[in-house]
Amino acid sequence: MQNELAQTVPPPAGHWLDAFRAHARSHGFAALGLAVGLLAVLALLVQSLLQIAAGEAAAGLRYALLGGAAGFAATALGALPALVLRGLPQRVEDSLLGLAAGMMLAASAFSLLLPGLAAGTEILGHKGLGAAVVVAGMALGVLLMLGLDAFTPHEHDKTGPCGPGHERCGRIWLFVFAVALHNLPEGMAIGVSFSQGDMSVGLPLTTAIALQDIPEGLAVALALRGAGFSALLSVLVAAASGLLEPVGALLGIGLSSGLAVAYPVGLGLAAGAMIFVVSHEVIPETHRNGHQTPATLGLMVGFALMMVLDTTLG
């Protein structure tokens, strides 16, 4: 156990700045996207934090924290079976991840984009302008995730380590950063959906994210076990990764609680970030092992399940 924990401590940082600069020169578009996305997020946060501090978003803030806590609890619950399981049949694992991907896609469409289009149209008085605002938010979400993916050192179970300075990080930290890239936009989506205190938007989305966090938490814990970490440490790290959801929820409610137009922009941003993660990470992961058909069927089941939840709870 002591030797294993030693793997989690990153070696000396070295020339992190040099590695980052070299990576930025070779990934110019991603660097630009990260800069634009971060500036937009910062601008939205600055104009909305004063409103949150004044207590004008108290109800939404409470709901967002509860929703983020639900995501964390679901992730921890999903990780628990890894205490006794060393792995699942690859077909089953790919099907479960496909289920999670389908729920994330449907949540993005029904619980983020459609309410965003309705809110944008109501605020601006024109369907085209309302759609343009949501699309702008989606673009910001994609730019942000594209930059974070390129400039955050992380490791995936099948593709190995990537990102600047990954060789200076312990393997456990690379896995943690990879999971953070998944959970942060989910938490942001929860926060944005509750920012107006509207349960018809926030409840189905939070339910869907919490449900898909269960197989996702199990997949993370099993990936850590497969990388050589003990059952207890794998479960603890997978569960702790769920803490990014309440953190993301705080960020999401901050993004969309200020100016009226910030709400549809924030919904679009969260949807863009989630769709990026599904297309860039989750779906390719389910198709690398020759189980495309069960993974796709899982995606369709997840999409249909979320559609029913949104219709029932929305």
C-alpha cells in the first residue's frame, strides 16, 4: 500500500512553463480556444457573482448544490462494487458507457438546448437571435473543453498519457485529471439548469446525470484497478472525482445568474461542453474494443430513458 501511494505523488515539477509554451506552439488552435473560453467564462462569472453575493440567486444556489451533491453520491455509489470486482466483461462495460453517453446526449438536447432556445427567444424577442445566443454558448463550451483537453495532463485507460508535463505527474493524478474533464461540465450543467430556480429544467437533468454517474463511477474505479491500484484506493479516488460535480455546479450557477442573456448562453455552454465530452471521449472509448453494436444499443436505450425522464419530470 505504501509503494502504491508513492505512485500518486508527482515527481518534481521541473520546467512546467517551458513544457506548456512548447505545447501551446504546437497546438495553436486549442490554445486560442482555451484563452477565448476562459475569458468568456471569467466575464460571465464577474458579472454574476455580485448578484449571487446579494442573495438574489439563493434558491437556485441551494438547488444547484443539492444537485451537485447528488452527482457526487451517485459516482461514489457506482464505484463501490469495485471493492469486490476486478473488472467487467468488456462488452458489458462498453454497453454501460454507451448508456451513459446516450443519457448525456439527451440531457444536452432536452434539458439544456431546448430550454436555452426558449429562454433566448423570450429574452430577445426573435427565434433566430435566441438560437444564435445558444449557439454562441455552445461554441464557448467546445472551445473551453478543447483547450482543457489539450492543456491538462491526463491519462485514459486505452490511449495512455497526454497533455503537457504528463511525464512529471504520478499516474493516479493523470487519471484524476481525466475524470475531472468529464465531471466538471456535468456539474456546470446542473448549476446552469437550476440558476433560475426552475425545477422543470433542473430536476430531469440532474436525475439523468446522477443515473449515468453510477456506471461512470464504476468504470473509473475498475480502470484504476486495472492500472494496478488497490481496490480501496481505486474506489476512494473514483468517489472523490465526483466532488468536481458540486464544484462545477457552483461554477455553472455563477455563469448564468447575472444578466438575463447569460442564462441561455450558460445553457448552451454546458450543452456544448457535454456534447464535446461524449463525442471526443466517451463514444470513442466504447468503440475501441470491437463492441460497437452493444455500445450503440446502450446509447439508444440511454437516450430514450432520458427522453422519458424529461417528459415525465420536466
